[in-house]
Amino acid sequence: KQRRSWKKDIKDLKRSQESEVDHLKKEYKEKLAKVKESYAATETKLKENAAPRGELVTKLTTERDEALSNLEVLKKEKTMLEEDVSALELSVAAQYADGSTSL
């Protein structure tokens, strides 16, 4: 009788442990599914946020490049205007030196 009792106890313990393992597996799978779902939602949100930022970076880069190009044009125009002013100053100075003040 005692052997049967031990065998029965062992079988019961084994069933109990198997049941606990099954429960833990199920719980693990549910938690894993929630984590995967949360990860997917976060990934989607990050991708959605990244797209407008990428567009903004592209737009700002284009605007910067245009501004730099305009700056170069303005620098050249400034140099040309400075040269024109210098030439006019020399012309005025030469006219005063010659005594012809008819402007």
C-alpha cells in the first residue's frame, strides 16, 4: 500500500508540476505577445515620427544650400559695387583735381 501511495504521490506531483509548467508557458506566451505588440506599436510610431523629421531635414538642407548660394551671389555683387564705388571716387577725385566741377 505504501508503494502505491508513493507512486500515486509521484504521479500527482508530476501532474501538478506539468500543470504548473503549462500555466507558466501560457503566461509567458501571453506576456511575450503583449511585448511584441507594444514593440510593434512603438516601432510604427517611431517610423511615423521619423518620416516628417526626414522631410524637415531635407527641406532645411535645401534652404541652407539656397541661402549659401545666395550669399555667394551677394558677396560677388558687393565686391562689384565696392569696385564701382572706388571707380566713382577716383573719377570724382580726378574731376576735382582737374578743376572741372561740373557734376
